[in-house]
Amino acid sequence: MLKFNFISRVSRDKNFFADLVYLIHRLKNEHDITASLYFIGAIESQSTYLTLQKLTKTLGIEDRVEFSKRSIRYNEMSEETRNGYFINYSVGFFLGYSGIECMQNNLKTIFYNIDPHYSNSLKGKYSCYCADLDVLIDLVKKINSNEKEMEKTLLKENQAVLSQFLLQNDDALFLKSILLGKSTSSAFKRLSHTYGTEVK
């Protein structure tokens, strides 16, 4: 069984939980793929939680959707959970801090609701970027047909994505030297060269 995790508090201000419930439903009914979904996060809205429970029951997948009902730190997660796939909901170009933390911990990370313009520009480059439910289902089908190969692909892509958010060691040392007032004129010339702007 493919196991998917989603880290988020269950709250009224979040409107994407049903999408992931339908993911499990469609995988089961349209593609004969056995998958489960684990919502990791505190229940802040009891009405939202009960609505989701009712939806899973109506769709006949209540045995495949589970709620932790509390926040769980990485070091508290079971090995089974860590070996699953972590779906992260993005807003526009913002991938979210939980997604970055997942990648830092070398968890298989998938981004859902990627801005379609951004997604189209990256088409064929990163399979971990999914614009909508259909694209996400296509990715799951690939995982289901060749899980070992897709695990490698996702982890490799995740590290490439992560590198765009983290400073390289040389840049980190350079910025530290600026903050400590130890930068030389040559260092500022390097900054000008890197960013194409004259820095004085």
C-alpha cells in the first residue's frame, strides 16, 4: 500500500483537505491503486474534522484515511510514516515551510497546487511539482508502477529544489562577513558580479 502523509492543522481557514480525500477515492475506484492518507496535525475545527470524516465514510474509504489529531515532530514519527510520501500544499509560488523541512529531513516530498504558469514552465523538469489532482494522480500511477525508481527521482528532485532555498557555504560565509563588518572591497565586487548591480 502506498502511504501519503499531509502535515497541517485541521482548521476552517484551510480548504484543501477534501482534494486529498478524493485522491484516495479516485486511486481506489478509477485506477485500482491501494493507498492511504495520514493527516498529521492538531484538530482546531471540530466541524471541519467531522465533515471530512463524513466524506471518507460516504466515499467508502474511512479505513484508508487517518488523523493523528495532534502535531507530531519528525523525531516522533514512526518509521512507517517517514517511509511514506509527504504531500505539501502550495499557495502560488510559495511552497511552504513544512515542505522545506520535509526535504531537509530527506523525506519524499510532493508539492500540490503549484501555480499552473510556474508548473507549465517546469513541465518535464520536476515530477514532484503537481498543479492539480490529475497531475498528482499521474505521479502516483508512476510511483505505483515503479516505486524504487520514482523514490530515487523524487529524492533527487527534492534536493535540487531545496538547494534553491538554502545558501551555498561560500555565500553563507560571505554574508556572515558582511554582518560582522569584515567584508573587503573585493568581496563587494564579487557581490556586484554575482547580482549584476554595482554595490558600494
